[in-house]
Amino acid sequence: MPLDAPTARPGLSPKGPPRADQALASDARFWDRLSTKYAASAVSDPQAWSRTIERTRERLLPADCVLELGCGTGSTALRLAGGVSDYLATDLSEDMIAIARAKLEAAPPGPLSFQVATAESIAPVPGGYDVVLGFNYLHLVRELSVTLSHIRALLRPGGLLITKTPCIGEMNILLRGVALPVMQILGKAPYVGTFREAQLTDAMRLAGFEILEREIHVARGTDHRPWLVARRV
Ligand SMILES: C[S@@+](CC[C@H](N)C(=O)[O-])C[C@H]1O[C@@H](n2cnc3c(N)ncnc32)[C@H](O)[C@@H]1O
């Protein structure tokens, strides 16, 4: 799709300023290109992922209406959706969602559906979502505080945001300050926000969330990726 026609993507808002739309279209193209490889690649830390799934599942109730943002190829959604009444999993990338839908066809019927959307473009549901999930996603949004405000507006009062996000600002300076920018110039790494954990949690509080739980699930390596449960206040 040409850069000057980003709003033609289905499911994405046509309302943003042109530069923001161009950035979104460029991000979508990056993730579209990566989708097949992403679907085929093994989870880098399976033990950590299982722990995240398990701890998140404990927070979900059978009557919950759940929204997942940045769901990728739907692996987490397929694991969690069986325990709730409605689960809408969304992603910016049409190609990620196409792969997720193909997986869904092979799965038993349930409350799960997939949609191309962002936090900014998604339509609210009456009463609000009970839970919004975002795994390996918040570091990829261009304007963290804006996205967090949209997420808050999508939740019912008291609803939960459960997220696990790499805090790039905690990474080794050589990786963050040299390797990452080079990879971005070469088109091998996406746009990423470079916040530290404290900046993330401050932004969440400022957007109207109270942090209820914080855990580190990493079993391998030095990755700084806190699992956070926050309540809309
Ligand atoms: C690293 S993958 C994570 C996928 C999945 N949540 C997981 O943990 O395996 C990041 C995903 O976020 C999506 N994404 C990036 N920016 C986004 C945005 N602004 N809104 C919605 N999705 C976005 C990408 O298309 C990609 O599928």
C-alpha cells in the first residue's frame, strides 16, 4: 500500500493526523512482512510464556468480555479464550490476523474472534470490556499515553489491563543505543518506545490506572519484561 493511502487499511481509524497515519501504516507493513516468520518461530522463553498464560488465566472470570491488543498470530488468545464469555483479539497487521484466523478455523468453536484494529480504532462495547490484554505490545505504540487513555476508555470502571512489555530503556546501552537503531535503519527492527519500567508504570498511573500486581516471569536471559495487572480507577 502506498504511504499516502494508509487509511485504506480495514479496521484502522481514518481520523489520525497524516504523519501518525503514515507511521501506523509503516508499522503495519513491518509486521505484515514479519508475520510468516513470526508464526513459524519458536517462543524464545517457553517457561516464561507458560507462566504468563497461567497467571493471566487466574485473573479471568467466565463471564468476562476480553479484548486483546497486538495479538499477533493469536497464540495467546487461543490459549485463554476458552475461559471467558467473549474474547476479541486484535492486531494492527492484516497478515498476522490472517494467520490467526487460519489457526482459529482448526480450533474448536468458542468465544474467540480476530479483527484488524488498534486501541485507537476499536469500537467500544456497551458497559466496557472487563479485561484488556496486551503482550509484547505497549513498547510498539507510538504514543504510549494516548494509547493508554484509549485502553482506559475501552474498559469498564474497575476493569483490568494486563500487560507484559519489554522495557527497552532497561536494556544494555550498546544494544539499545547502537544495535537497535542500526537494525531499525536496515528495516530489521520495528519502531519501539524506549521507556524504563518506572516510566511505563508512571504513564499507566497518569492515564488512570492503579497497579495491582507486578511479576517477572523471565526464566532465561536478562530480559526486563514485567507482567503487570492494573485496574481502571
Ligand atoms: C512482538 S508481536 C507480539 C504478538 C503477541 N502479542 C505475542 O506476545 O506473541 C507485536 C504485535 O503487535 C502488533 N502491533 C504493533 N504495533 C501495534 C499497534 N499500534 N496497535 C496494534 N497492534 C500493534 C504487531 O503487528 C505484532 O503482531
